[in-house]
Amino acid sequence: RMDHDDEDDGRDPVVASIPVKFSQALAKKLYMMQFPMRPKRRPYSDDMRCGAVNIKPGQAKVQMVYEINMLGDNYDVENPAHIESFKLSSTRIRNKANYALGVVSDGALHLNPVTNVLRMKPDLTYLDDAEKKRKAAEDEEKRRMLGLP
């Protein structure tokens, strides 16, 4: 119950008191994701579209694939890598606090604990893949020049 105090000037009155229900039903299925590499004022959704999300629930791993706007002003068409998408991959971090997700439904506040806290960071394996392709092309060119199969 919220009590009225001296600082309450009536502009933000309590409009309802509802019961609270706790549930463990979704505890293993809820993920809180942190995006430490992206400023709050510029979320990923502003300039690109999430094309896919891959989830390994047993390992609490998530990978998000974002499509890059190749028609945008910031896309470098001269770049030989021609990157069309990039991935964010999760790292599970130790939960240092107690988090819960609350939903108001059927006249009650339903609280579910959030036990999976994930830190989402860019997956740079595409750089390794590009290097492998470049190296393979270089090796192929050397073999061709030496007349090797």
C-alpha cells in the first residue's frame, strides 16, 4: 500500500491498488539483454533491421543478426568486404542483483524472476572469415602462378 506523504501534492494520485502474484513459470525463459557497446540514444533498431535471432536455451546463448542498410549514406560501396549483415552474440554474466519482469494482467501485477542476464557484443568472426577468404585466394593465385593443381 502506498501512503500519502507530505511531498505528494495531488498531481500524481494513486489510481488503483492491485494484488501481486509471483511466478517461477517463465524464470528460465526470460532474458535481460545489455548492449554496452551502443549508446542509449542510438539503439540498433534506429538504422538497421534485426533479420534473425538464434537462441540456444540450454546454454542461455543468443545471437542477433542485423541487416545493414546498403542504400544508406554510411554504407561504403567501395569496401571490398561487402558486409551485408553483422551479428551480436551474448555472453552470460553473473547476476549481481535480483531482477523481475512485471506484467499487469487480469487486474493483478504478475512478477517473474529474470535469471538470464546477457551482455550482447559484436561478433567479429566475419573478420576471420574475410581473412580466410583472402588467404585462400592468395594461395590459389600462388598455385596458379607455379602451375600447381
